Amino acid sequence: MYHHDLDFERQHIWHPYASMQHPEPVYPVKSASGVHLTFENGDKVIDGMASWWCAIHGYNVPELNAAATAQLAKMSHVMFGGLTHQPAIDLAKLLLSIVPNQLQHIFFSDSGSVSVEVAMKMALQYWQAQGNTHKNKFLALKHAYHGDTLGAMSVCDPALGIHQLFTHVLPQHYFSDVNIEALEGQFKAQHDKLAALIIEPIVQGAGGMRFYSAELLQQMRELCTRYDVLLIVDEIATGFGRTGKLFACEHANIQPDIMCIGKSLTGGYMTLAATLCSAQVCDGIHADGSGVLMHGPTFMANPLACAVALASVRLLLDSAWQCRVQSIEKQLQQGLAPCHEYAQVADVRVLGAMGIIEMKEAVNVTKIQNHLIEQGVWLRPFGKLIYTMPPFMMNEQDVQQLTSAMISASLLT
Ligand SMILES: *Cc1c(COP(=O)(O)O)cnc(C)c1O
């Protein structure tokens, strides 16, 4: 890669949540294989981010490469309006056999945020089709993150930066503290206006990497049932084994009415998401006899993405992923334990293949990232958090290197 390419990149290409005028440094990646990223300058780092929760099997995975290549030779894409194909049908069959069994219908879309939009539309259409026009608000949790499109943003914690900028255009919904008393109060006061409660189960991700109990998740399900409010569970980050269960709902043994999946669905190969719903929700949407679900992305059920997703989910289910995630959990607990003592550290949390050091102050991302790369590790801290979500097949030695680098990074600030 030439210097003028990097100059061009700095002047013309936007990065996530970034300034075009004062860009942070970006590191050019040449290739990725197993748990390693190789930079253009030859440096090789252990990837502790799984590319934002997605690359659960690591990179350049033979089974996924084979699935993509085989599908490419047949067709990479056809429209889903009026057509269907084997990859979508096979993937739908497999997904419906592993999600909570009340979920019976699936809508494929192209990103997590869009799957959240679809989930919200499902809930709104469900009540509308039954002539209930009052139930058109959502209840969400403080610290929630559900995506970056306008509808999804409207159910993200209002204190998050992305929300504040758009307060004047976003529809106003309700937010609850993450405890049973607050939730009960909101349900009592607002239930006749609520189409759905939308939550990330057990782990709140991009809003702060916070955990809550399975008991509270159970209580949310009970409140929804008691007050006739739909439950939308956003498993985009937690799905496919990350928390130690295949889906985080399983920690509490609950059945959602609507569920969103995405991120690691294709093992990080390409973008695909889905919204699943119960027979009750599906029937409700059609209750007025003329109802159709009003959504239809151009790349809906993209065959290439479906074929790779099918291979990725099969690879996960055929692997010893529970053992892998458990042993990573144990190693993260042990490896990060020393941080508890540090004055700069507010909290250390581990669940499944997720390890989080929460600092007392916001960290200097560039400084920490430089340090981590010197230690041979790739992480992307945000806010006060230095955290990892490694691919599940990361070996002990690499997890050890990862936790050591995190510990020394936490001493930097
Ligand atoms: C990442 C994420 C989304 C948004 O998914 P995109 O594919 O980035 O649009 C929504 N909800 C949760 C919980 C997420 O982690």
C-alpha cells in the first residue's frame, strides 16, 4: 500500500463514529487467518475483537471459504421478491430448529439495525392490525444499544452520543432503569401505550458492556405477559454462543415474541441479519385480512450470505463451542483478575467469551491501541472500556497474551 493511498483514505473515506477532518490513525490490514490479522507493514496481531463480535471461527476458515466458493459458482444474488432458493430455505430450517421454539417465522435482512427496524414494525403492525392504535410506543432499557438507523436509535439509551444529536427528530419512547422496580413502574404506568419491550438479553453491549441477571430477564418476560406487551429480544451481539449459551434467552429459559439476530450469523464473512417471530405475532399482523409486513430490502436473503451463514452455524454446532467458551471464560477470569486491585480500574467483568476492564476515566484510544499493537494484540477500546470478545477457537497461549496486554494497557492511563 502506497503513501498516497493512505493520504487518499484520510481525505475521503469515513470510518465508524469518526471525524473526516481530524481522523484517528487507522491500520491497514493485508490479510487475516485464524486469530491473526496481518498488517500491510508485516506486523501480525492477535485479534481480540472478532471484528465486533462477528468472527467467531476466526478468519480464512476453510469450511466457510468452501461454502462461499460453491455458492458463487451457482449465483451470488437474486431478488427475493417472487423468487426463493435453497440457501435461504436450508438456513431458515436450521435457525428455526435452534432458536427458542415459539419462534416460527423468519424475515431476512442485511444488517442488525435493519432487523431491529423490522422487529419494531412487526410489533407496531401487530397491534394496528387488531385495531389497537394506542399501543405505538416502545419501552427500552437505560444503556441500551440497538443500532444506528433512526428507528433503532430511538430505542438506544438517550444518554448515548448517537441519540442526543437527533433528539428533535426521533420518536419519543420510554426508558427504564435496569431493575425490576423501575420496570414494574413503567409497565403499570404505560402498558396501554406500549407495543413492545425491547431488550438485549443478559448483556448490554455497545451501550457499556453491562450484565444483568437471568432472574431479571425472566421477570421482564412475566411483565410483558401480564401487561399484554410484546417482548423483542435483540440477540444480535449475544447470539451464537458468545455468552456461554447458544442464545442469551436460554440463561432464563424464556420465549421472546420477536428476536433479532445478526453479527456472527455468517461467522463474520458478510452482512446478514434476521428477525424471527412467533406464530401469534405473525397471525396478529394478518388479523385484519389484508395485512402484509411492510418491508423488503434489495438484498433480502442474499444467497451468498445465506450459504455462508448455513456453513457457519453448522460449523459452530458441530464444534465443542461450549467447552471452548467455558475455558476462555475461565482464562479471562484468571487473566484479568489482577486488575481488580488497580486504582484506575472501576470494575472487571467476565461472561462467556467476553472480558471487560472498566476504567474510572475514559481511555485514550490511540495511545492504548499503539501500546496493545506493540504487545501483538488488536483491541478497540471505547469510552471507559478495554474489552475483548475473542474468536472461540483462540488457544490458551493467545488468550494469555491477550489478557496480559489488557492488564498492562489498563496501567497506562
Ligand atoms: C451491532 C448491534 C446492532 C446493529 O447491528 P448492525 O449490523 O451494526 O446494524 C443492533 N443491536 C445490537 C445489540 C448490536 O450489538
